[in-house]
Amino acid sequence: MATGKLFIGRKVRDLRLASQATQAQFAEKIGISTSYLNQIENNQRPVSAGVLLALAEKFQIGIAELSSGQNDRLLSALTEALSDPLFESYSPGLQELKLVTQNAPGMALALIRAHEAYRRSNEQLASFDDRMGGTTPLEPTPYEEVRDFFHFVDNYIHDIDREAEALAGRLGIGDGENHQALTGYLEKTHGVRVVRGDPADDAVRRFDPKARILTLSRYASAPTRDFQIALQIAQLHAGTLVDKLARGAGFRSEEAYEICRIGLHNYFAGALILPYGIFQQTARELRHDLELLAARFGASLEQVCHRLSTLQRPGQKGVPIFFARIDRAGNITKRHSAARLQFARFGAACPLWNAHQAFEMPGRIIRQLAETPDGVRYLCLATQVNKGVGGFRTAQPSYALAVGCEISYADQFVYADGLELTNRAAYDPIGISCRICERPNCASRAIPPLKRKLVVNHDIRRATPYRIE
């Protein structure tokens, strides 16, 4: 698939500003004229292969990092918004959308949020929802606001990640035997004692700030217990930093602020148990074997999958990975993608995606070669996990974990061994969601695409009762 001309003016300008160089100094360093650099930064001219190589060589940045990725999630969200019939008279090309997301990301975000408000308002009217007061239909819910915050910062919080990694280094965390180090630090530094909870207590974690006692469920697994201890450390050790970052996000409500604090505390806990540098190196050495990584670090499969999707540190990025958690009803309860595959913000995921098959094969990691309508191919992995603690009478929610990468990175995954990566027939055609997928002959289509006209022939019946024009 042709990539077209490469306009990365914003990235080049950010790189120059980070190096504290004038346009003349920066242009001289990469061997081009000042006027050419000025045109590149303003997206008036594309970047040539020579300039791309010079940038990668002079500033120790991967070409893939420069030429892809960072704006994909914004581009996907904008494309989805503009697929609404509301914009039927306007069909921007891919290059036009790329120019907007790269050169005016603030404007793109504003349009996405305006469309979300419009959509919520229409849904509320359509369902005759007469609720009064509270959050208005023109505003995102606090949960959605926080979800978008993490989505558009690439699910990587640099200050928290570095602080957690530094603390992990001081505590010697990273060898899979973390419990003693975590509990010892909590008691010695913060005066908090960790105890097992009462068998009748259904709380996974309970903290008494006055008594300085952290009570953990008697039935929680070892990875869950360690994560909850790390979460308590996050609150006590990084509380000020978390509060500062959450306040700086500019949320509309106190509720969103508090939800974000939960997310940031969880982020710190994950980064503490799975420290960036050693985790990334081990993932590379083990070829991203999820089960071996979980055993190596004493973590759960979900913790490992989620952490892999956050390895986006500038200058030290891991493999661009997508990650999602899906419940049995098809709701995506967690989502992030550092790859070009972006999950739909509304509606369910594609039914042809192997994530849905995970519920039929518990305990197995299912492999799939898949291709999206834009021609990009992926290695997709899925496995089913149970959440919750307790016995026979306790609810045990079941989820599918989906993780994967673009096929160009497949050789770095043990799961690619034995697959026919070069055989086009081996790839299943998948989409993002039915509402924006334009595949004309999909037997699994749930609803027609929003921006295509339908032709109905009463004398012919194929996979769907209509033809997409």
C-alpha cells in the first residue's frame, strides 16, 4: 500500500524546539536550506527520504517513529466523526485529514468533541430521555473524558513512568519476587502494615489511613495482591505528582478529576511492578511471549498486555502494540493502540476479529492474521481471562484480552512462528466497526455503513438484504 507524501511538520518543529536550535542551526545540522526547513515545518512541502534519514541519524530517532504513529489515533477519531451522515456533502481525502491532524491537532480535537456532543444529544432525544439536571447531553461523561485524556497522550505518562521506574530500581523490583520488597517499603517508609482481610469482606483492598493498615482480600491472587500494594504506594509516594497531572488536564468536573486520579495511580502501580527498561528488554528477549513475561515478573496476563501497550517513551519506544479488553457482550472496557489499528469510539468491535473467539477456547492464546480495509495487516492474539475473587457463589466476570502488532513487527513475537505471513489468503478481512467499515460483501455485517447509500433488489438475496452502492 503506497504511503504517499510525508508531511510531518509538527514533529520536525517539536524536535527542533526540543534541541533548542534556531531554524538556521537545525537546517545546517541536517543539511538543508533554512527556507526548505521552514516549508517542512509549515507542511508546505513533504519530507524527502534524505531528510528523514538525516533526522533519524542526527537525533537517534527511529524512522518509523518519525513517519508514523503519533497522530494515528487522532486521525482515526476524526475519520470516524466525519463518517456521520451529518457531513454527507463533505468527503475529505486521507491526505487532507493528515494535514489537519498533524498541523492543527487542537482544531481536530475540537471538531471531534463537537461531534460527540451532537451525537449524545441525538441519542438522548431518540430515546426520549427526560432526565433533568446533572451532566447535560452536550457534555461527555466523566468516564469518557478521562478515557480520551489517556487516549490522546498515547497512554504514556512520562513523569509518572520515570518516577515509578526510579523507585523500582531502588527497591530491586523486576525479578518476579516483589512481595517482600513492596510490603517492606510500605511499612518502613510510610508506616503502613499489610494484613489479610476477613473471609466475609468482599473488598479486594481496604486502607485505613488512621490505623495505617492496608487490608487485602484473603482470596486475591498473588499478582492482584502485589498490584494493590503498588497502588497504595502510588497514592502515598506519588500522590502530589498525580494530583498535579490530573489538575493540569483541565477536566470539566471534579468527578472526572477523581476518575483520572484512579487511572494515574493504576498507571504508577503497573510501571512500578513492570519497570520500563527491564520490562522492554525482557519482552524483546522473550519475543513477547505473554505467559513467560507474566511468570518472569510475577504479573497477570492483563497487566503484561496493558504494559506492553504503554511502551511509548520518546527515543526508547517498544513495538507499537494495540491492546483491548472485551466483555462477553462485545463492549470494549479497555482500549489503547500504539499501532495504526484504532478501536471504534462508539459501537462494538468487528465480529470477525479473533477476540470474540477467545470465550470459546478458555486458557488458550488464539492467533489470527488479519487485514483492515486500508490494506494494513496485523498479527492478532486473544485469550480469555476471569476476574474477581471468591468461590462458587461469587461472580466471576470473564473478559477477552486482545493484543497484537502490524505484520512488519511480527518476527518479534513468538506467536508468528509457523504462520504464513506472506500468503495473502491467510489473512482474515476485519474492520473497525460496522458503522464505518465499507466492505461491501461481509456476511457478518450488523448495520450498514453510515455514509454509503443502499440499493435494495427484492429479486436477489445475498449475505445482506441490500447492496452497498
